Amino acid sequence: MSQSHRIPGKGLIDRQRPVRFTFDGKSFEGFAGDTLASALLANGERLIARSFKYHRPRGVMTAGSEDPSALVEVLEGDQQTPNVRATVQELYGGLRAQSQNRWPSLRHDLLAVNDLMAPFFSAGFYYKTFMWPRAFWEKLYEPAIRRAAGLGSLSGKHDEARYEKAFAFCDVLVIGAGPAGLMAALTAGRAGAEVILAEEDSRLGGRLLGIQPALDDRPAMDWIAQVLEELRALPNVRLMPRTTVTGAYDGGTYGALERVGLHLADPGDLPRECFWRIATRRAILCAGALERPIAHPDNDRPGVMMASGVRSYANRHGVNPGRVVLFSNNDSGLETARALTASGIEVVAYVDPRDIPVTEDFPVYARAQVVGTSGRLGLKSVQIAHRGGTSHVAARTLGLAGGWNPSVHLTCHLNGRPRWSEDLAAFVPGDGAVPGLSVAGAARGVFSTAACLADGVRVARAVLADLDLSAPDVAVPAAEDAPYAISPLWAVDAGGRAWLDFANDVTTKDVILAAQEGFQSVEHMKRYTTQGMAPDQGKNSNVGALAVLADATGQGIAQTGTTTFRPPFVPVSIAALGAGARGHGFAPRRLLTSDARSRAMGAPMIEAGLWYRPSYYPRDGEIGWRAACDREVRTVRTCVGVTEVGTLGKIDVQGPDAGQFLDLLYTNMMSTLKPGRVRYGLMLREDGHVMDDGTCARLGPDHFLITTTTAAAGLVMRHMDFVHQAFCANLNVRFISATEAWAQFAIAGPRARAVLDSLCDLPDLPFMGCTDLRIGGVPGRIFRISFSGEKGYELAVPTRYGAALFDRLLDAAEAIGGCAYGMEALNVLRIEKGFITHAEIHGRVSADDVGMGRMVSAKKDCIGKAASQRPGFTEPGRAQLVGLVPCDLGDSLSAGAHLYNEGAPATRENHQGYVTSVGPSPTLGHWLGLGFVVNGRARIGEVIRLDDGLRDKKVPVRITDPVFFDPEGGRMRG
Amino acid sequence: MRIACPCCGTRDRREFTYSGAAVLLDRPAPGADDGAWDDYLHLRDNPAGPTRDLWYHDPCGTWLEVSRNTVTHAITASRAIAGGDA
């Protein structure tokens, strides 16, 4: 029968809106307002899951996100989300869910054999078993354990759904919209503070929704509606339902996970989840309290729940639990029994270890305990031990009321520890554990409805005073104010396994075993038994477990202490945390102005930092990079090539003291540079190593433009800002990054001039000269510099003209037999000339190591000057830049290979150097390499061995001068 | 974590780049001996408590000296190294 377990006329569900869904392929009906858990319960389905280790049948245990057992997979298209709590998943039309961690089916799970083998799977079993034979561990045991471990499974497909991240700012963040939170938000809202009220549930009201007490003699839902109406009307109050505050961080920052689209059949454009970072001046934690179970034998069957969960499902979802037994050690449990009975639910036994009066409207077993249950796939009967003996009571639901744990978790996120309260038999927040966070209501250990309402107002008033805001009058509705009396009962001492941690299948026997084996500290017990290490972070098992441990070690609970809590309070999907960063969203892509043209020409693009640069430009018939690269190098050396070099950092430096400032940054003199001239320069780090190399162009008496290597542009800018602000803030100089402002192209080769003459009025520029010019009607700059070693120019125009200029340059070049060239050819050309890049200046070389010792001017100080002269840098034995040529001209070389003397084994002691750059040179007809060799400059001509351990390649090479081609530089100077 | 930039106001930590201890501001004078340079470059205290850091605000290019407590993470002061207070 459909929805066989509904109570007519009860619940906040909308019976006018039935909702169909499937679970394990079977179709069911629920109502709008149901969760998956409440709908399944209403349909009489109690078996929901199989437990982690023993594959025991499990069901719904709670009515909240703390549920340790009711974890299912939700299917969406061909995707699936594992480990979804059925108690949180809102029902929507067409929802498809399935159980997990069982094979072949939920009712018949073969892995339940683990339960029979339970004595072998006690705490720490993997430290004592699967040890022999050793070889079997990697091949057999570990793979088998891995396959068996875990709960849900992934689809294996990329998650292409939308997620978002967002930021919010406020004066007061109220965490939780139960009685304390609603009053706090009302108080702060009326005072005019910017308030965010975040509530995990889909509806606001907290515990009031499950209990529905009378407030001011009115139904609770009426009072809640009135408060929400006022809060919604306040422009300074923002309500955020379905939003769990997941963590407290430094500086009043809180993380929160909002379930935006997970409850909708068709979310449309909405993201599934949004992860919020909320920066607030003050926060009030009104997260309430969670009921804990009592550990008794077989307390984990489907149908065993928290008493408050039974009540919540009845009041909020109209679910009839059938015959109910309640096992409670406190007055709250007794009150629940009374309330259930008053709503027409059949309470067949109330079991309490205390000596309480027996005069109730339901059978009371005082000074009694539950000592067992039966019903493997669903509770059938409860075994009660009392003064008269043992009774078996037939029941469908067993509600456990072991007391209440204030939800202190967020107060521990910054290394605070909670305080044990003997009166409440619970942990309460330690004071001031999180700066700016106050705690109100049940989260603080205040349990009656009246006390929670008043506490919300009181704490909010104190917070407002802190913020210098005047607190308004807030009337607190009248409500029940019953005292909370509890007599702790952590575990029933009877035969059989009693569960503490349902999520990780940890029993009282495991905790006692841990203590026996010497793991007596609560931190050790936790890791040895895995209690509290499941995604529920031990929300309903921590206190019970440490009570059992305290008993086993003979220490009190206060002395045993507790482990801490860390964010997140509930599991957060990686997709939500990293929203927007999938695929190309991970990092910005920086594109050259010639990018579209290069791609259209079929150039493969490679990443240089965040930039994309063309690797080579393949022509018809050319397979692979080598053919194109050889052709491009030859064309540059014999005709002309064009490439875009605008990725290099450009920094515009101006002011009367600009030259003096640059003298401090560069090793060589820049203040002596004449306007219209360019000089190559080195910058050192303060520890004497080379930081970057580049060109410095003087455009006018007070105007310089310097370049940096592509990947170091930001680093150099930061460095320049530091030197200026720290050491010479009084200098009259200003500088700014101009990298994106100018598109820049290299036109290189003997016929470079011809290309440029066809496009502009090119003046006669000396080598290393620069000037402004106009090209195609736009202002530009031209620099006669060369990274190829051929006669070359670099032409800069404002970026918006770059694409058009590249087209013109390329057309002009191709018309006379030239071509575009990419990074591969660029690299070969510069290696042929011995020009270094950051492959050589990799952060551990000095100026002298790369043969530029004379560039460190003796006439002035510069950053890094002093450290570059320390003994370790000047003594012999340093690895120096050299060229490398294979002895057999047909051999290729590997970058990253190491160098050893001929005949010497490849050991650390014999290490002579390493190879930094290599390339096949069509100009010379063989491979070339650059690298560093100990005392390299004194060993020109020597033959050593290149040893590439990765590719098992050994190549004899000769040490040469690093400049292989045109050492006098006549080609570029002409 | 948020840091107050004198130019831009209090901004999220992600806008800043950390650069080390504020002792980097006390550059040895030219001619100082190797020991002084070695201390300046390589020797650092590692306090559990107040420390002074150098942070760079990437959007505006301002370098800051930030007084921070390594135990509580509280930031007590923040000033531009070129002079002026946050």
C-alpha cells in the first residue's frame, strides 16, 4: 500500500503535491516537503543501507545531517553522487536513488559474511593480519581491501555540472535558525545591523519544526511565520536556508555550503551547490544540540533511531513509526514519550534506568535497560531487562534518548577544546575559543525552549553592544521551561556487540580492546578504532566512545578529554570548493595578438607560464616538429622570419632619477645609456644569484623601457617595487607594467630590412638602437636587437593593432621567401648563438657562472653585489656555462642529462655537470647543447660523457665555447 | 585572513604575496662584512608569537610591513614600508 505509514493530517508536507521517486529501482510516492528518508519511512521502507565494515542492515537513524547510516547514491542522468544522506536529500519528482555498499542487492548482500567474521575484524585488525606472506600484500590483500573499502561509488565520468563560489559580508552572522537563532537575528536585525541568518535545513525553525511547541499559546508554525515575515521585510537581513556553515576560520571568516539546485528536478541555470566565504564582524552560533544514542547490544538495526528523530518524522513529515519502544536516561526522552502518545502514536514501552514514577499513559519500565533487539532486516522486537526479569516487546521502532550534545563543533575549529559539564553530562563550548564568535541556546547547553529563546536575545544584545549598536526591545514569547535531568548511561553491560560509531562500525568492545592494547589516550583510541573518523565526524558517537574509554582506563570523562573537530562540519564536494576552476577556468589563458592567425595556420600552441605560444608552423607535407623547425631556422638564417615576442614583461620607468634607480637594480650601468640606445642587462637576487636578464632601452633622458623574461615579469615588478619602497623611496622615479599595452614582433634575418621597408619608413638604426616610428598610421617603436643572431628588429605597436600588424609582416615576409617561426626554431637559433634563457639562469647560477662576470660593474653597488662576491661564488670549482657537441655528429643530446668524465661511473662523487638546453641545428648539421661543467671554461676541447639515466642514453660529447655560430656577431651587427 | 592596505583598505589575503620577515628592510651598508650579509640573507628567528612580515599588495603594488601573531594569527598593525600607516 502506498505511503502505508502516514499519520493523517499531520506534518508540514504538502499532501496536495504528491511526488514520485525511485529507490533501488522500485517506484514510490511521497509529498512535497519530504526528504528521501521521510518518504521511505512513510512507505514503510526501513532498510536503507549496509554498514561500512560488517555490511549489517541499516536504516534511518536521525532526522538531520548528522545521520551516520542512511547514505545512498543519487543518480542524475549518467552521473551519480555517492554518500548522500537520505535525511538531507529533499524529494523531487523523478528523484532516482539507490543503496550502496552492497552486492548483489540491499536485501541479499554477500559481503555480510564480514559480519560472521567479525571477531577477525576488530579494531586494528589490519595491523595484525594480512602480514604473510609479504609478497601477497601488494598483489592480493591490498587490492582486495581497497575494493571492499569505501561506501558509495562514483560514475567515473567528469562532473560537468555547474557549481559556484561566492563571497558575503555582514556585521552579524547567525548560524542556525532555531529558537535561539531566530531571536538573535530578530534582535540584530531590528538594531539595523547587517545580518546573515544561515540555516542548514530547507525551512527555518530548527528544533521547533520537530517539536512544534506552543509559543505564546499559539502553534509554533504561526509564530515562526510571523518572525520570518518580519525578517524578510528587513532590508538589512539576509536569510540563507539550505546553507550549512561548515567552518570557522581566522579573522571572522566562515565557510558555508549552500545546496542551491540539489532539491530541484530541473535546476535550469542554477548551480548544484555554492560555496560561500562569509566575512563577518561577529558571529552567533545557534547550532542547537544533537541527541546521542545509548550503546546496547544490537542497537543498530533498521528501525532503531534517535527518539527526537521519531518525534520529528511524526510532527514534521507525518510519519507513523508503528509500535514504538523508547529507551531513555533523561527527562527529554520521557517528554518525547508523552508527546508521541498525545499525537496518537502507540508507545508500547518506555524504558529508563532511573527510578522514576510509573504513572504515565504508556507502559513504563523503570530501573530497566534494553539488552537486545531482533529483526535482521528491520526491528521486530526489543528485549528489556527489568526488576521482574526480561521481557520481549514486539516493536517496529526503537527510539534512543541518551542525552543531548551541544553542537560545539565550530568553536573547536581554531584549536579550542570544549569543557565537560557534569550537570549536563555533555561538552559545552570553551569561552573565547573563536574570536568574535558567541554561542547561544542549546549549542551552549541551554535546553528548554524558553531558555533558548531568551538566550538568543541576550547574546545578540551583547554582540550589538560590542558593535556599538543600540539594542532594540524584543519580546520573548512564553514557552515551556522544563528542567533537564539526566542520569548518564553510556553502555549497557550485556552480551553481544553494542554499537558506538555506526558509520565506521565501531563497537564498545573495540574501544575496550584499544584501551587493553595500550591505546589509552582518546587520540590513540580514535585512530586505532577509527571511531569518529567517518564523514559524520563522530557527531553521535564521540561522547559515548570516550565515556567507554574513560571507564576502561579508570579515568573520568573530564580527564580523558576529547579529540578536536576540524572543518568541514559536513562533507563538502570538491566541485563546490573549486567552483569555476574546471578546465580552462583553472588558470587565466593569455593569448598573443597573433594567436588566431597562428592557430589558423595549424601551429600547435604550448604553454609558457599562462601564455600560449606557437611551437612551430607546419607546412604541407611536414610531419612532426623537426621538419618545420629545421625549415624555420634555415629561413631565418638565409632570408627572414617573423614571430611575436610580446609575452616578455615590459616595464616603463620614468623620472629624473630613473637611471640611478636602474643602476641599483642592474649589475651594469644603465644611467650612462644614451637615449635611443638599448643595453642588455642582468639583475641579481640579493643573495648574488642571477634573477633575470633582459634589455633596457632608453627612450629619452628620463624615460626607459625594460624587458623581463616572460615568466618573471610579475616577479621583477614586485622586486622593483620592493627596492624602490624599501631602499630609495625618496628617488624621483615611477614605473608601471606595460606588458599588455604593447604587441611586439621580431623580424629576423638578412632580409629583415626589406620586410620593414615595405611597411614603413624605417630609419637607419645602429645595432642596439631604438626609436619611435609610425607604421600603418599608428604609433610604434622599433628596437634593433636580436635574439636569433641575425640582423633583426623588434617592432612594437599598441596591442589592439597587433593582429593586423602580424598579418602585414607575415605577408611581406612570405612574399620574399620568408616565414613565420615558432618557439622550437626560436630556441634552436638562440642556442646556436649561445644566448641564455631561464633554462640556464635557473636560480642557482652567478653572473660569472654564465660567463657574464664582467657585467657586474665594479663602480657601483647593486642588488646582490655583495653576496655575489662571497668566497663560495668566487672560488674555483664552480660549474660554468659551456657548449656541448656530440663526438659522433649523428647523435642527439638530452636536456636534463648529467655529465661525467669518460669511464667514470655515474655517481654523485663523479658528477661534472648537467645539460640545460639542446636542439638540432640545421645551420651546423648536428645537435648542440648548452650546459654547466665544473671549471668548464678551462676544459674547452675535453671529451666527457653525457649520461641520460631516464632514457638509458650515453653520448660522448666535446666541451666547446657556448657560441657555436658567428662568434664575432657580425651578422647581427652589420 | 584579511590585511589592511593603506591604499586600498582591508583586502582578502589572496590579493597579497608574502615575502619574508621584515628584517629584509635593514639592508647592510655597502662594505659590510660577509657575516652581516649572511645574517641578513639566511638567518631568521622563528617566534611563536609576534612577528613582522613583508607583504606585497598585488593590485596596487604597495609593500606592507604587517605585525602578526604566529600563534593566534591576529594582525595587530599594517603600514606601508615607504612610510605612512594603514
